[in-house]
Amino acid sequence: MMLRVLVADDQDLFRGGFSMILDAQPDITVIGEAADGAQAVRAAIELRPDVVLMDIRMPNVDGVEATRRICESTAARVLVLTMFDLDEYVYAALRAGACGFLLKDVHRDELVRAVRVVAAGEALLAPTVTRRLIAGLARSGHPVPRLRARLDELTVRERETLGQVARGLSNAEIASELVVSEHTVKTHVSNLLAKLGLRDRAQAVVFAYEAGLAVPGAHSQE
């Protein structure tokens, strides 16, 4: 299946470069470009892309607000690209509905992989972004009581799965950790997202830390 991508960036050089890299792939086609957030929202609603490659700092409507509007109005999955890995952008982008967050110095192969991963329903965060996100959540204080209470809605296996998702593990890695099939993991992930009202794995990571299920520093890869 051909993946349809919309590229939104106010800088011609970046926008053109990303489009060229992605359009060169046999399974990806760039169906449109946008030079600001307002254009990105209009194009997403009109063209219905599978993935929107979204810059954060753009005129008129910034990338965070554009992401929020696109996620509310379409089924497109938003992959944020920025030169800035500051905490506030990570939080804002993820809470607006972004499924992935990468820095603009990403290697072209990583960019292509990221688009495919996000299109497949996975979440993707650059390692430096993940560390900042977790550190920020650690500084936010104690778990939010109302979120912690919602963990009771999950089965034991779903809670275990959520904890592994928060570690950034893939379905295959979670299956190995819990000694179950990958299909079973997919089912658990789907169920816990539905029960908690979460859009995707990126939001599940934030939820797990804010609810106190996952603890920063508990695993070496964090």
C-alpha cells in the first residue's frame, strides 16, 4: 500500500529536502506541501494523508496547534520534526496528538523508517527526546491520583504491557519479555488504549509516567 504524506515546514530547503527523500521511496508518495500551520490543516482536511510531517515553529498557526486541529479533524498521524528538542515542545506536541517526534538532523534512512513506523500505528520518539520527556515527567512531582485510579480499569496483563510500552519496547520485545505471542501483545495494547481513551502509544507513555506506573530510572535504557 502506498503511504500518502503531507510535508509542512516554513523553510523551503527543509520542505523540499524531506519531500525529495520520501518521494524517492517505492512505497511513499508526497501528496502535498504546506508552508505554515494554517496551510497544513487545510491540506490535511482536503487531501487526507496517512502521515503529516510537521514542523513546530511556523508562522500563522504553529505546528502544535496545527497538529491538534489535524488530529481532531482527520485520521492522519502526525510526525513532528524540529530543530529544538526542548521539553515544552515534546509535551505540547504529544498532548496535541503527535505520534512521533524527531529532530531535523535525523538521517534520511531514519526519517523514512519513522514515517513507516508512524503510519503502521506505532509511536516514535528520538532517544534525546525520550530522555527529556521522562526527565520532565520525573520533575512534575507525584503521580496524578485520578490517572493512577484509572489503572484499575486494566487487567494485570494490560498493566504489565503498558509498563513495557513506557520503556519504549516494540511489540516483539514486549512479547519476549512477557513470554506471550506478538498477537497477544497487540491485543493488550489495543485494549488498554481503548480503556484509557488514549490515541496511541506516545500518549500511553505519558500516561504511564504521570499515573506512576512507570518510574524514571527504573530501567537502564531510560
